[in-house]
Amino acid sequence: MSDDTIYRAAAIDAVKKYFKEMIKLNPEILVDSLITLPPAQSEPQWIPCNKKPPDKPGVYLVTMDDGVWTAHWAGSVGGWIAYDQEKILAWMDRPAPYRPEGEKE
């Protein structure tokens, strides 16, 4: 996820606030600004393990009965490493790590 990606809810809130202020002054400003908004991304969604495994090996967030953890997916042959396959209920990609404003990846 790049630094300029925002979630859909944040984008909608920003547009509503901007619209309320800017439409009073100059409607063309709103149109020009909407073109330059960062891309919106939906909130991360949990994917049930029985529906679809991860596409590629890597570390993912997983939900188990006792909470949320990270786990390594070794692929369709190896499955989840160091966990009982049946205990992992769902998975999702990990979010990008926190970076202070202005710091590049």
C-alpha cells in the first residue's frame, strides 16, 4: 500500500467536507480536485479459509478462536506453518507498516 492510498470511508468523508465548503465558492474547483484525489481502497476484508487460500506464500494476519495473529502461508502444499490448519478461521493481507509523515518506504 502506498502512502497516497486512503480507505473508502476516509475518502468519502473528505469529499463531503470539501464539497460543503468549496461548492459555495466555485463548483469547478471541486471537479478539478476530485480528479487528483488519491486512489480509494476498500477496508481490508477477512477471507474465510474454507473459501480461498492466499494466492502466494507470505505472512498474513489470521483469525483463530483466541484472537488475531500472524502466520506464514507456505502455499497449497505446505499450508499454514506452525499452526493447526483447522484452527485458522480466516486470513487477510497485513496492512503496510506505520511510517511517519514524509518518510518514504
